[in-house]
Amino acid sequence: MNNPINLPKNLTNKIKVLFTDVDDTLTFNGEIPFQTIQSLHKLKQANIVVVPVTGASAGWCDCLLKTLPIKYIIGENGAFFMEQGDRGHTLLTYLKEPHQVQEDLEKLKLLIKELNTLYPDISFTQDQCYRITDVALDIGQAVKVDFSHAKSATQWLKEKGVNAKLSSIHINTWIGDYNKATGALAWLASHNISLEETAFIGDSTNDEAMFQAIPLSVGVANIAKFLPTLTYKPNYITTQEGGLGFTELVDALI
């Protein structure tokens, strides 16, 4: 697939839903820029629903739901979606059988013990205790792991028969036939919204399924280092990185 072209200043697409990755897509240098917060409010005012689709933990998803101007979020790489209900209650919908969740998580933790003997510098993220369906390994958040080393560990996990996706900060690994895109498609079906009424913006290999599934897709500028490894690439690329690139997309849409 061809590399993405520069995002035009104006997009004529009329969308109802903007799916977005979070880390290094909404964030820039670990923070959500002021301009990005403004853009989220602009989208809300324009009646465009923003749905983050993230590898982030359930605990972090709940926090984002309660602090950002959003009503929905899809977490842990498509394992569930959350909705902000009445009086601040969070409604959780699993996209895998609930009885399977704990059993799969225990299997993954045993597998990571084996991985640690081969890759001692790669271990659980600080938010692992807030995860309910998957395991996340820190390669670029609290620690910095060489990219080629992280790629090697990701491949090792795949060879063990589990799902493993490398993002800019984590290796996410899980058991089950789902990913960010299946989570997004399930959410769309539950709200009777078509793919043609959506767009997606992301930054890494962990977003590839979304680039494949969503017809209008955008990568923030920092996706450049991942492009050679992607079979399915975004249609467009922004000139700026992270949350500043997200703001570029919003300006092109509204």
C-alpha cells in the first residue's frame, strides 16, 4: 500500500464519529496539549462524537471518560467499550466472554514470566494492576527500550500463539479474536452508524487494523518511523506530531 499523502487543509467528508488513538496521538510529549483539548470541545460542539480506541487500561479509560469531553471509549485494544452513564456511572460492555477474561489474563502473566528470562529489560507497565483483559509491557513510557529489541519481543509473543501489538510506548498482548477494529465495528453496530460516517487517527503499528477498517484514516506525523512495517497505512499524514497533529485533522474537518 502507498505511503500516506499530506493531509489537506479542508476535508469535505461529513462524519458523525471520529475514532482516535490516545498515546502519542492525543498526547504530545506525554501531555494533552491545550490546543488538543480545545479541538475536542470543537468536535463536541459540532456534534461529532469522539471515541478513543486505545490499548490503555480499564482504569485509565475510566479516568479519561470522566475528564475529557467524551462519552464513549474503547479500551485494552478492543476488549470492551465504556460509556458515561447517568450521574457519572461508567457502563462497561465486554466484547469477549466475561468468564474467559480472568483465565486468559492468568495465562498471559505466566507467559510474561518466560519472556522476562529472555528480555529482562521488558516488564509490566505501571498500570498493569488496572487492566482487566490484557497485559501491557513498557517499552517507551517509564523506561526506554531499544526499538529493535521491542520488535523482537513482540515477535516472540506472536510465535507463542497470542496477539501482540507494538505501539510507541507499549507491547500489548492478549488472547482472543479481537483488536481495535473489531471493537470499533462492534461499537458502530450498537449505534447504527456506518463506516462511511467515520474517520480514524492514529500513530503506530497498534493502529494498523483501524487503518485497514476505516475508509478515512489519518496518521499523525510521528507515524513516519512505523510506515515501513505497515501493510495497511493511513490515507493521510499530518505535518505535526501527536496532539498537535490531531488538531490539524480537526481543523480540516470543521
